[in-house]
Amino acid sequence: MIMTVAISAVMTVSCTGFLKEEPKTFEQPGNFYNNEDQILQGVMGAYLGIRCPLYGTGANQGGENVVLTEMLCGYAERTSSIFGELAEIFNMTINPDNAFVGSTFSAMYTDLENVNQMIDVLQNKEGIDDILSEDKKSRYLAEMYFLRAYYYSYLVRFYGPVPLKLTPTTGLADAQLPLNSEAEVFGQIIDDLEYAESLSSKMEWNYADGRISKGTIKAYLAKMYLTMAGYPIQDASYYDKAYSKGLEVIKSGVFSLYDTYDAARKGYDTNGKEYLFSVQCMTNEYDNPLHMIGVPRNGATTFIPVISFYEPPRPGGGWRPCAEFYNSYPEGDARTANHAYYFTSQKSVDGTVTHTFAPSLYKYWDEACATGTDGKSGVNFPLIRYTDVLLTVAEAACKGGSTTDSDAIDAYWQVRHRAMPSESKPSSISFDQVFKERMWEQAFEGQNWFNMIRTRKAYDFARDAVVDLVGYKAPKLNSPFTADDLLLPYPASQVRLNPNLVR
């Protein structure tokens, strides 16, 4: 596997910028980190993995892996050409040489190397207590332990058993590590998140610059507790832990939902209210490609006159919800109103024509990007949204069945009421209700694939029923899911480096 010894890059991680310095050197760790500014550069560099490759901003254009997770669900259809890697997904014959498969695996281990290096510096560097105050040291360590858990949570959910590496690379022997079981990797994820939480007592619930906060850590810990209750671990004791931890976030009173979907879309850059953790994007530097790939297409081209400028001469468009999924939303659901989560018409930039088209994704529409000439969006991409916390509490209380717990119903109802304001509040909720709400609410956020594989459930749109995932055929996939389809293959390039990568 590919691992680096030094921090490979320092990223600018906020649209307002909480670190504006560019790296002036790539010195080896032993010769670096001798003052607070250098340590901060290393901490910021460890954030790199949340941007690339997971969400394809900056150098890795196209949002490749958020596209991957949505295409795996089977409700997103391609509006432009279907190249080889995507064809493999639709055919459910993903090859170890697939670019999606390889980019995430190798880059995550590079990012983990950066994190492990900074943990080692913060815990073991001689004189570190003379450089950093105890509060700053605790905050930086909390960030690093969170990121290690976050990166491993993607590796283990995508690939299953993976090598668990918790120390910096010291030699070539570290490139051929044995596989650790899913239970071992998930156990380490929980340990790291719980340790990060223990260090977060003096951190804020939320930071306006987008850095990891107390709220970030607790929200993701609740999410991972819920994952532990499902597959592959299936430890039902974690339902109560997920419920309690999610409720802590709710009871903090710091977070809430925007009243409308338009306000929620325009709030992506706030790093607060509904958004607990986001990829920080910047126009022309670390831009967000999701506006561009959501632009509707008229056959093989975008509409003329155009409804959005984008990187000329490259046409926009790439994905949209399939009709079966879009039509599964309840009648009157505000998310399907024009210019909410989706849209079916749009004026051209010059104002001369209103184009109509099949329901398309509006969730990442960026007005500045649409009317500008460079076609690059600087709008943040949310990774942890308050709706996920609310639905985690609701689902955890159901424990696979139903519940009358008032806090769980209130949590579910916040999400549901925004979508269906005329509905009456229920006196009980079921797992099936919460799961369907997740599918509708979290569509095109890179989350629903993980919701499906941890529950082993799918939403059958045609029958309006939650069904077993294995054996279900999604509308845009060419065959039913099998158990073997639920993990990506190990990348061929990494198997050549590490022959231990065998299931």
C-alpha cells in the first residue's frame, strides 16, 4: 500500500480560511514541527483526505466517490456518457482495476499516514509541552483521532477487512501489513472517536471556520454507534449508545434545521446550524464539482441558451434521480418542489428562455457558479448534517422495530415536518418510516449506500416497501444485489504491493 512519511500537503480548509499559509518546505518530520506554526501546518495537512479523494474537489475533479456511492444505490442515472468504470457499477461487475476502487484505498492510507505522524508528534515529540498549551494539544489530538476514525470508517465500509496501521511508517515492512477483521477496525474507530470525545471538553460545539468541533465528534460517534448495531458487527447494545450520543447533540441547542430547503442550500458555507462538518471549498482553488455534474442535459448537450456557465468547452451534466426514485417521494413533499432538492425547469442565464427537463438535482445548485463565466463552485459540501443526527436518534430508538419515545419522534418529526408540513405528528414511528426518510432526505449526499449496507435493507420504490438488500434489484442496476456486491474489491495495484489483501 502507498504510504508517505512526511505530511504531503497543507490545505486551505475554509472559504474564509482558517489556514492561509502555503507549505514552504517538505522537510522530514524529525527536522520539522519545532514551533506552533509548523505543528498547525501539519494538523491542517491531515485534513486533506476529507477533500480528495472522497469528494473529488480540487485536483481530483468530478466528485468521483460521491458519484460512486450514489450509483451503487441504484437510484441515480447517468445523463452523459457511461465510461468503463461506471458501466462496471451498473453491471455490478466492479473490476479491481476500476479507478474508483483504487483512488480511495491508496489515498486514504496516505492520509492515515499523515494523521499517524501528527499523533506521534503531538504525543511523543520531545519538548512538545513547551511548544503547545495543554488546551491546544488536546484540541489538535482530538482532531487527529477523529480524522483517523473517519478515514478508517470509509475504508472498512467500502472494502471490509483492511490493514490497521496506527503508527508512522518506519520502513518497507510497513507496506505489507496483514488484514485486520472488520470487528477490529470498527473497534479501533470507536476507540479513536471516544478518545477524541474525551479530549473535546474545552472545544466549542461548533466552529465557524469549519474545523472539527465537539459537535462533529459526538455526531459521528452516534453514527458509528448505530453502524455497530447493524452489519457486519450486529451488536444491539449500540442502539442505546447511538440514541444517547445523538441526543446529546440535539440537547446542546446549538444546531437546528433551516426553515426551507432554499435556505438550507444557501447555508452550506455557514459551517453551522444544519452543518456539523463539511468539505471546505474555494472557487478556482478547491472547487466543488457537484453543481456542474448536476446541470441538466438536453440529450448529449447542455441547453442552449445555457442555464449555467461551466468550464468551457466542457458541457455540464452527469447524474440525476431516476424516475422511480423521484416518484417515490410522497405527494406534496416539499423536497420535490421546483428548486428545492430537485428542479424541472430553469431560466437561461440570458433570461430569454425557460427550459424544462426531467427531474434533476438542484441540491448543489450555486447561483454564483451558474451565472459566472468560470463555472467553478466554491460552495461547501456537507459531510455531517443535522438531519443525519436527528434520524440516527429516531432509528436507534426503533431498534429495527418501532418506538413511542417522544425524543425520537420529535427528532424524526423535525425532518419529516419540513418536507410534509401539513401532516400530523405521529404517536409512534417505525424503522421502515425512518429508513425511507433517510433515502429521500440524504439522497445524493454520499450516505445512502452506507445506510443500506449497515442495515442490509433497501427501499423498493415500486412497492413502496423496505425490503432485504440482498436479492433486491435497484432500478438502474442490471441485476439484484448479492452478498458479494456489498464490498468493493481490493485494488489490483495495492494487491501487487501487499499480497495480504485477499478475502
